[in-house]
Amino acid sequence: MRPATCPCGLHAPYEACCGRFHRDEATAPTAELLMRSRYVAFAVGDAAYLLATWHPTTRPARLRLDPADRWTGLEIVGRTAGGLFDAAGTVEFRARHGHGVQHEVSAFRREEGRWFYVGPA
């Protein structure tokens, strides 16, 4: 079931926010928006989107999400570059879930107009 309000924290309806990226109707224009949409993909169990937005050089062959995982909030701590005209950037975040908090500085790269998650910076 898809949430009414997008879990990414931008206070917009899911369908108009990260849902459009998940449905491949648009691509995330910045590294931060890709980070937010990937967080939401974890929250809604969309492994296909996570794999599609993972850079091919670091992408795992498979990704299995635990449906029992509950993601409860995202905080963007900071970012470097990753804007509309950048080729790379980082996003530091804290993602709360049922087992605690995941804190990471993630590296992103843009190729042929699409942003990809590379891995921890």
C-alpha cells in the first residue's frame, strides 16, 4: 500500500512527490531528491527502484527487503554539490527505522542526465 503523504519529509502527496520517480514518469533532478526517493523506496518496499538507481559499478546482483522493516523518518543533515548542473555530490542523512538510526554520507554520480547512488562516501 502506498502512503498518502510522501515519507521523504517534503510534506507532499506521495504520488506527486517520490511516486513519480518510482513510476519512472520523471527522474530525480538532484542527488538529494534521489536520496529522498531511495529512502521512500525502502519504506514502501520498492527493490526494483533501488536497483535501478544504484550505480552499475556498485549495484548488488539482488536486493531483498524485509517487509517487516518499518522506516519512520528521514533527516537530511547536509549535502555537497549534487545540484542541477553537477556531475557528482554527497548527501548526509539519518534514516530512522524500527531497529535504530542509519547515518550515512552517500555518494552520488550523474551520468547521461540521471543520478545514481554510488555508495557510502
